[in-house]
Amino acid sequence: MLRLNDLHASVAADDAEPKPILNGLSLEVPTGEVHAIMGPNGSGKSTLAYVLAGRAGYSVTSGQAEFDGDDFLALDPEARAAKGLFLSFQYPVEIPGVPVMTFVRTAMNAQRAARGEPEITAPDFLKKARETAAVLRIDADMLKRPLNVGFSGGEKKRLEIFQMLMLEPRLMILDETDSGLDIDALKVVAEGVNTLRAPSRAMLVITHYQRLLDYIRPDRVHVLAGGRIIASGGPELAHRLEAEGYDAIREAAS
Amino acid sequence: MTAARPAEIFAARYAALPSDPRRARAWEAFSARGLPSRRHEGWRWTDVAAALDRQARLAPPEAHEVQSLADPFEALGGGVFRFTGDRFTPPRSRPAGVLWRERADAPALNGAEATPLAALAVALSSGPASVEIEVAASPVEPLRLVFDDQGGVMHRHVLVMVREGVELDVLETHLGRVTSNVVVEYIVEDGARLSRSIIQSANDRAVQAAHANIWLARAAALNQACVATGALLSRIETRLVHRSGGSHARMNAVYLVRSGRHCDLTSHVRHDAEGCTTEQLVKGAARAGGKGVFQGKFHVTRSAQKTDAKMTHHALLLDDGAEVNAKPELEIYADDVACAHGNTCGSLDPAALFYCRQRGLPEAVAVAMLTDSFLREALSGAPPSAEPALAAELAAWLGTGE
Ligand SMILES: Nc1ncnc2c1ncn2[C@@H]1O[C@H](COP(=O)(O)OP(=O)(O)O)[C@@H](O)[C@H]1O
Ligand SMILES: [Mg+2]
């Protein structure tokens, strides 16, 4: 279970005063469930993702965030990853000179080492990579290229999900994974994501549009505005948002 | 007990050598200004006098410190010319096409006044005063020049003549244990191709200089690659002249400095003839307490029309307290040329670092991976014989740099 309790967080913009972005955010995502977070641009969705993943510059000023009893806020980003957190980035980073396969294998073995597990063997890794690439219709050549360098927006998103399937995390945060994907790609990626739905895993799907949620069906939908959850409901809430807009929800909430 | 000043030690050594007019001229060129210090143009960030003073105040090196350096090119075999402070050892068997001659008298040094340490090396090189290597046919294996002060003081001069059309692969190892000061001159004749790979490796108390003068004749080519990890003070200087037209040079380098290390890469490229190209890419990384220096100058004379020259230097400051000083310069007197330079100094992209850590890479592993990714470009295009050893130097530094 992911449990966020009255989370307040600020972002330190270059030398400026820290700017409060999350203002008392509370949320629970039990394992086995998929929750969606929707909210207008600038409402703090990515900030929430970064805060949970431990990005420098995003500081929690009060509140708690724990996953399966671990206080996440006390851990380094890599320790959170080893505990099973995966963030699919809204804007994945390019790393010249490091082939995708090398990167993923290094990441996988680093996580295993942190958990006291043995390294994955080269043949096992290759087999898993081939199977995963097939699920996501990723060309084997792409995995030999430097990570994200020269990839289209859609290819980058697909590669995020490739890494996610390879690493088999227990807590997944997908930050606008749908942006940059056409409808066919979206279906393929959603299919991949759905293979990870399991009683032992929790997922937080951040999105702008209801469209993604037709393919990754959430158990709960939360609306984020002004750094807080202003409304929560079942999948029908996403449809209502699509039809009525954020302002209507905001007014209803206040 | 007061240790003798380095300058006095050099003067005493000079006085003990047989007199020789060219040696005297080199000594005069050196002593006109003395040991380079921050007051001298071109040495502002590389104060040799101060470093030698500092070295003299340090306790003498422990035996293990003197011995701990190994030649990274050792496994490659080839014809080895080995130089120490007082001995020259030629290859055991003569590579086909290669001749050498030991000279008892000092060579004339071009531009001695502008290169005081090179002048000092010529003035103090003995046993022999100089070694001239002539390469008349392309050797099958690389030639290796290994300079090792072996815990003493070394001054050396070597001249390599690469005859017309010859392809020569040279691997230079500069091992700094205490003090080494080396000049290598390359005369590259028409259509000849020189690959020059350099590894500079030293301990914390070494003061080390490796100077090269290179002349490229018509349609000659140079491919130079270097990995340097610095010393108490190290200076690697290359002075290149395109002198007859149609010659090409690539001069790439990586410098890596951790705490207590200083590494200076200085180059001066003179385009003196039409239609020559120079492509230079230098990348460096510095940790806290490390100091890197890049000084690059392209001088394009009026007769060097159609010059195409590009100088690029990018440095990565890995910690607070890391220091890199850079001075790229273009001096152009011809009008029909394409010359450019780029120079940046920055830190690792925090977004990339976070991305790697989010995937589970410990911070140190992520830093090493991103630093490698940043530096690696400067080794692409390195002579194939040397590339693995150059890459291994880089990997070793990334693995051990605190
Ligand atoms: N690094 C940053 N520096 C300054 N302001 C930031 C930074 N990151 C986010 N913000 C601000 O925080 C607010 C929320 O941003 P974000 O979390 O990216 O929103 P969303 O993902 O919902 O579009 C915005 O007003 C944005 O300008
Ligand atoms: Mg966002």
C-alpha cells in the first residue's frame, strides 16, 4: 500500500524562494489497485511523481509518504527504486554512448545487488529483453542504440515501459505516458502495462486525458488541483471530467 | 638541512655536461626566463617553479609509490624504445624499416625561446643527448616510446622522422614518478601518416612535462589521441605546423583530474599552407581539488587559405571545488578560411543523474556512467591499436575516482 498523508512539498527554482506546489495531499493506493491522477497543467502531477521518486530540489516540508511500511522520504532515489518504485518519466532523458541494453542491465543488477539478490545471467537477460521487446513491438536494433538518443517522443515512452516491464517494479508511477503516443502505440503500451497488474503491485497513472484510461482501467480516479486531491471517485469520474471540465469539479468540490 | 632549489639542481647538472654550442643555446633559451611560473605567458595556470618547490618539500617517495605505475601499452608489444633519466634501451630486434641513431651532441630546437621546458630538456638530455629514429617503411607493429623517470630526474629529447608515404603508429607512455621532462619531435614527410597515442600516468608527487613539435608536410596526416590523469603538475604540449598544404590533423584528448592532481593540455597549431584541416576535441573531467587546464591556439597565416579548423573543449566539473581553466584562441590572417571554436565548462545534468538513480543506479555508478558518456566522444576515432588501452585508462579513473 502506498500511503501519502498531508504531503506538503516545495520546488527550489534556481536561487529563488522555494515555491510550495503540493499543499496537503493525501492518498492511499492499496497493492493490487490502479489509481489514476488527473489534473490541469501545472497542478503538481509531475511534482508528486518527483517527490515520490526523491528528486533533488523537490523538498517535502511536512507530511508522510510510505510504501509497504517503508518511509520513502528517508530513502535515496536508488534505494526507493530497489524497493520497487518505478517512475515512467514524462520527459525521458537521453544518455549518449550508453546502449539501452547496457543501461537496463546495469540498472537491473544494481537493484538486485541492493536487495541482496544475485545478478541476472547474460542469457536470461537477453531472453527477457527479447520477450519484452516483442510484447511492446520494439525493434531489437532500437535496444542497441544509445538510450533515447534520437528517439521520437513515442519511442521514448515505449522505452520507458520496456524498462518498467524489465525491472518488474512493485509501485509504478506513469507520468503522462500517453502523450506522444498515437492510438495504435497507446494500445500496445497499455497492453504491456496491464501485464504488470497483480495483487502484489500498485500503480499510479497520471494523465491529462481520459483516453488512456480506456485501456488501463483504473480502480479509482483522483483529481489534483492546486496541489491537493479535490475529488476522488470511480472510473466514471474521468468521464465526468472529460465532459464537464476541471472547473465544474473544482466548483463542486469547494 | 635545506634542500637545494630545483633551479640550482638543474644549473649544476648543466655545468657537469660536456660543452656543446647547441646545448648552450638551449640552456640560454631556458635561463633567459627561468622555470616557467604563473608570471609567464602560457604558464599562468601551470606554475612549474612552484610545483617543483612543493615537490622538494615533500618527503621522498616510498618505494611502493615509485614502483606502482605500469605501462598501459605493455601488452601491445611492438618495438619498444625505453628512456630513463640516464639510459636509453632500443628494441631488442630491429623493426623492419626502422633505424635509429644515438647522438652525443644536442640537437637544435626550433622555437626554444617560446618553450622553456622543452629548451631545458634539450639542455640537460644526456646518455645520449638525443635519439633520432628514422622510419623509412611502414612498420607492421606500433613503435612504442616509453618514458619513465624511475624515481629520479629525466630530461629527454627524441626525434622521429616519418619518411614519405610511411604509415606509422606510435604509442607514447609517459610515466611520472618524480620529475620527467620530455621533448619528442616528429617530422612527417609528404603523404606520410602518423598516429600518435599518448598515455600520461603519474603519482601524486610527480612533476611531468611532455612536449611535442610536429611538422606535417604536403598531404601528410596526424591522428593524435591522449588520455592524461595529471600529477602534482603535468603539462602535455603539442605544437603542430601544417607547412606545405593539404595536410590533415586530428588532435583529441581526455584529461581526468582528481584531488591533488593538475593536468594541463596545451596546443598550438600553425596553419602555414593552403587547404589544411585541423580537428581538435578535448574533453576533461575534474573532481574536487583537481585542476585541469586547456590552452588551445590556432594560428592561421596569410598564406593558409582554405584552412578548415575546428577546436572544441568541453569540461565537466564533477564536484564543488573542482577547477578547470580554459583559453581557446584563434588568430587568423587569411580571409578564405573556416575556423571555429567551442568551449564549455559545466556540471552533470541533474535530470540525467536523477533519471539513472530512479532506475536504481547508486549515485557513484550513475556519475561514472554519465561521465563516461560525456568523455567517450573524445576517444572515438583514436588509433585502433591504442583505443582499448586508452578506454581502460578512462575506466580505471572512473572506477577509482572518489
Ligand atoms: N523545477 C521547477 N522549478 C520551478 N517551478 C517548477 C519546477 N517544477 C515544477 N514547477 C512548478 O510547479 C507547478 C507544478 O508543476 P508540475 O508538477 O510539472 O505540473 P503538472 O505535471 O501537473 O503539469 C507549476 O506551476 C510549475 O511551474
Ligand atoms: Mg507533468
